[in-house]
Amino acid sequence: MSVATCARCQNQSFELREAKIDGASQQLVFVQCTDCGAPIDVFDKHALLERHEQDMRIKGIEQQLAGVAAALAHIGRIVGALANQRVI
């Protein structure tokens, strides 16, 4: 498995750093090397926050669906037990 490496100094540790670029209307978030500060990638902060909020909503829906699946499995077990007790 490959490890991300800074092209400038070969460091393998990175951080997120917020920055405002002169003339830019939005706040940017840079992924940069922790040693030399070389930028690796850049994101629009607003878009990044929207993505995070969307991911959290998806996790909430997944948890709700897991609860529904568990309840249905429980109901299925009860129905199965009742069917076995039925006199024919």
C-alpha cells in the first residue's frame, strides 16, 4: 500500500489549514505538508461543510434503517413462533 508523500520534502504527515485568498469570495481549506507547508490540495470550505452535513444525514438514515431492520427481524421471529404454536 502506498503512502502519501510530500513532493517537496518527502514528509508523510499532512494537515488542514483554512485560508482566505485575496480576491476570492469563499474561504478555502488547504491540505498541506506539516513540515514545509507545501499545498497538496484545496477545497471550498462551504462545499466541504455541505458534504460533511450530507454524510451525517446519511449516517442517521443508515442508523434508522438498521433499527427498522432489527424491528422487522424481531417481528418475523414472533410471527414464526406464533405460526409454530398454531393448531391445525
